[in-house]
Amino acid sequence: MSTYLEILVVALIAQLAVLPGEKVQFIIAGLSTRYDPIVVVAAAGSAFAGWTALEILFGRALQAVLPPIALNAVTASLFLIFAILLYRSAPSGESSKDTPNAATAETDGGLAALEMVSLPGPLDRVSGSFGGFFPIFILMVTGEFGDKTQLVTIGLAVQYGATSAIWIGEMLAIIPISLANAYLFHSFSGRLNMRTAYLGSALLFAFFGIDSMMAILFDFSVWEIIIGEITTIVTAAI
């Protein structure tokens, strides 16, 4: 049985791995060139928090109707699918060496050029609402739909149940990354090797998927051993 801290760490790492290529992160980067980054991240964080709670409940519902081995198989399959999707959407080696005027990368919704990201017409007309918070929040709620972050949350809830550890772990990953993205990504996008970020995340999810399959077939998990050791060290330090 996984402890609360173990689940929190798993959720945090899983979200950190899947964030590269998420269209919402590119929307945050683009909007932060026009609006206060704090307002952008506050609106995005509110949307993330609401969606994550709903996704956890959905995953818990699946847990109630599926047997444990089926749940583990679903989780392993999702991890392997994420690895394939990240690998396939990684920028080419040639394009990652270029330094164009506008940062462009492959997202869940296609190619995104940061300098071209702005609020859609109807939302742009009310962009002054609460410093832009309300229209940006609406954009983030709709933009988040279908991102891999949602499937990760559902997969974790399927495996661990409806626990606040998943929500807290994911928020600890998403909010700091979104803040760093808002303040730094656009300024330093020309120096960032996006291909390396994508491939590193793909390898991490491939490891998760293979490790989950090993747990099903051989009742042995390298990841559980690693997390157990980390939890022991952290608990001893606290």
C-alpha cells in the first residue's frame, strides 16, 4: 500500500514529465508577453485546480468498477502511449538548432508560435476584466481539455484512488513550472533545446510503462523501490 507521501511524489514527477509540449504551457508563455505573468498563472492555476479535482473523481469511479489487474494494465498502457506521443511530437534535430525570431514547438494542438498567442476575439474584448483574469481563466479551462496532463491524473486516480496527495503533488509541479514558464520561457526560448526536453520526458514515461508491466507480470517494481527509499530519506529528515 503506497503512503500519502509516495503518491504525492509520484504525482509530482508524472506531471513534470508530461508538461513539455502541453498547449496550455505555450498559451501561458505567449499571454505573459502581453499580460501580468502573475495574473496569467493565477488564472491558469485556478483552471488546473478545478480540472484536476474532476479528473481524480473520474479516475476513482473507474477504480470502483475495474479489477486491480485491469487498472494496472490501463495505467501501464497510458504511460507507454505518452512516451510514444512525446517522441513523435519532438522537434527535429535540425529545427531544434535553429534560432528563429519566434519560438515554435509542437503541442497537443499543433504548432504554436509564442508571439502569435493571444486571447480569441470574444475574450480579447473583455481582456480588461480583473486584469485579464476572467477571460484568461475561460481560455485555460477550454485549452486544458484533452491535454496529456488530464490523462495522467485519471491514470493516477485509477491506480491510487481519490486522494488529495494526487492533487497536491500535481499542483506542486504545475504552478512553479507555469510561473517559471511565464517569466522566463519567452525570453530564453531561443536557447532551449526542446528536442532534448521531449525525448527525456518520453524516456521517463517509457520507463514508467515498462515498470508497470513488470509489476503486473513479475510483481516487481524498480520505481516502487526508488520511491520507497526516497520516502524513507525524506521522512527521516523531517
